[in-house]
Amino acid sequence: MANILHRQDMEVEVEFYSFALQEADDNLVPSPFPEGSESGNFLSFRERRIDIESGGHTHTASLTAEVWDSEPRKDASGDWEADGEGQIESLTGELAICQMMGNSGTYIQLGRPHTIWNARIQSSGRDAVHQLAQVDVPVGVEQYLVQLWPAGE
């Protein structure tokens, strides 16, 4: 049975429909966000980086990050509109939330450096934020759940 090790709730400033989770030391990322970023996919996995495409242009999303000791059950409690899975390597044991202008200064604490992590990301509120962001800068309409656990465990 999987055990949750750490949970963080944070806000993410979304710009130009996107943000990323990236190795905290951007000197260790071959292509730091937004370099090479493409639209059209909910998730794009790159070396030490995950690009996330949002439903809205400019807004503040809510993100919950959960770090587990092994694969958790997929969350079925939300009205998820998009989801995906992949892997990300972290050498420092932290992932930075990155925006178009660079590192936001907000970090997901993994607690284990030099590890490849499985990542499951789910999102809700995408349709609503798409409409609302046309006329305003919504806060907390779009929500993300990021579940991380060590690969191979």
C-alpha cells in the first residue's frame, strides 16, 4: 500500500497557457522552460522538465503536489478534464514551478535527490478558465493534482 510522504498546496501563475515543473537547478536542465515549448499537448515530458498546457491564457491556478513512497491510486474524487503520466529526473530533490519569465521561486519538495520520479498529473476547471480568462484574470478556477513517486517502486 502506498503511503503519502508529503503534500503541498500552492498557487501557480499561468502565462501564455503554460507553466512547467522543472529540476530546481536550471543549470542541470539541458533546455530550461520555455525553450522548445510546444502547444497542443496537455503534458510534454522533456529531460528534467514537464511542460503543462493550461486551459487559460493568464490566470492563477491551484496546484496540489503529493509525494508518495510508491504508486498511489489515481484520484477519482475530482471532475478531471485532462490527465497524463510520465517521468522526470531530479538531481536536487526539488522541482521548481517555472513560468515564461523563469523560475517562480516556488518548489515541490521531493525529499530525495538523484531520483527518477513517476509523475501523474490531473487537471480540472480547464473549460471554465478558458472562458473566464478571456475577460478577467481568474484565481483558483483551474486546479491541478500532481502525484509523484520514485520510479521502480
